[in-house]
Amino acid sequence: MPAPRSRRWPIRPISAVLAALAALTVAACGTPESVGTPTNNQWIFQQQIISSRGALFTAAIYSSIPGTTRTGQQIDVSVEVCGPESRCPAGQAAPAPATGTGVPATGTGAPAPGASAAGEMQAGALIDARLTADPPGHVDSTAVVTQPVIAKTDYADWQWTVHADRPGSFRLRISLTPVQAATSTPLMPATVVSQTITVTNPGKSSGQGTLDRLKSAWRGVAAIVGGVAALAGAVGAVIAVLVGIRSLRSPQRPEDANADEGTEPRRRDRRKAGEKSGRGSG
């Protein structure tokens, strides 16, 4: 008997079956990026933010925001973010307990004159500070928007000048946000320092308004009197000039000339008559 031949399976049907099984497995389990593996961009972003948050620390906030002002004046607004081991000027007014590093802890001291404690925030990163809301006029910033408070010995300050040009009550808001250095992505929600500013108009108060109105009326009367006096003087000067010119230009009247001419002959006749009477009597 001839030896039995071994059975050969076709190559193409086996490859097709394996490919189908692989496709079913992928469809059921999903792709590597969809199951939260390190190759997912969102997962990487989350890990970066979480890692950066782990390096943050609590910092003190001090602010100086006047509560009232008047129209036509300017107010200086400032805020400071102070690391717990920094020599922050706003926190140097009162002695603070020493820390393990031997550096005074600013965050536990009393604020300097003009500044007030405004809470705490998470620092240890670049801090973005912005003045928002509707101020009573235009605002000038005198500091860089983003400044570093990386170490616990760091501090940063920001200043703004608000020019008040209309009366009313206005809410100023200063937003402080720690951000990533490379992308400026916020690491934590913003910490907001807010203050209501009341801008008054001095002319609106009754006493001051009455005094201002009296002063204004007196200035008006004085201006009118001065104007009338000046006008009277000018008119008098004009009249004097006109009279002088007329007297220079007016000719002598004929009767006055005749009167002058007849005076001398009459005098001579009187002298002659006197002489004759004297001789006759002699």
C-alpha cells in the first residue's frame, strides 16, 4: 500500500482568520491611547499638571487698595505675593517667628502700614496678576504681568494707578494665578482680591456745593464790575481826546475878533479925551 500523504492546510484562509480575530480584539478592548496609557496626550497633560501642583506651597497675599477717592485724583493700587520664608516688605512691620532655615516667616507677621492681609494662594510657580472689572477711569500698570515666586524665599509685587474721572462705586478685582512656565497654563484656579472704591464729587455735597457756588458768583460779579470800570475809563479817554481835537480844530468867531480889534481904539480915544479936558481946565 502506498504511504498516506500528510494533509496541507491552505495559507490564505488561516491568515484571514487570524486577522479577523485581531480586529475583534481591538474593537472589544480599544486602542492603547483610549485606555489611558502614557501615549495619550491628555493623560500626559494631566500628569504634568498634577506633578507641578505637588511642588506648590502656600504664600501670603498683601494688598493696598484705598476705599475712597475724589474725581480728578489718582489712586495707587498694589498687591504682593510673599513666600513663607521671604523678606516681603509688606510683612516686615511686625516681628515674625523664625523658621527652621533661620529666615523670618513673612506670612505670619503683621502687614506694613498701608497694606492689609488679603488671604493666601498657592505659589511656587510663575504668578500672573491682572486688574479686572470696570475701574472709574483709565488704569496704568507699572509692573510686569507675570513674575516668579518659585522658592519659599521669593516674593513679587504689582502696582497699578487708577485715574478716577467720574463719581460712583466701582469694584476692583485683582486675579492672581499660578501658571506653568512653558505654556502659561493655569496650575490652580485664580485667587481674587477685590475691593469696592467709592469716588465722590466734591461739588455734590450741600455745604461744599453752596460755598463753591458763592465763590463762583462772586468771581462773576467781580468780573462784571471790572469790565464796567474798564469800559467807563475807555469811554472817558475817548471823550477827552475828542474834545481836545475839536478845540484845536475850531476857528475863532468873528464877533470875538471884532471885539478884540475895537478895544485898543477905544482906549486911545479915552486917553485923548482926558488930555483935552485937562488942557481946557488949565
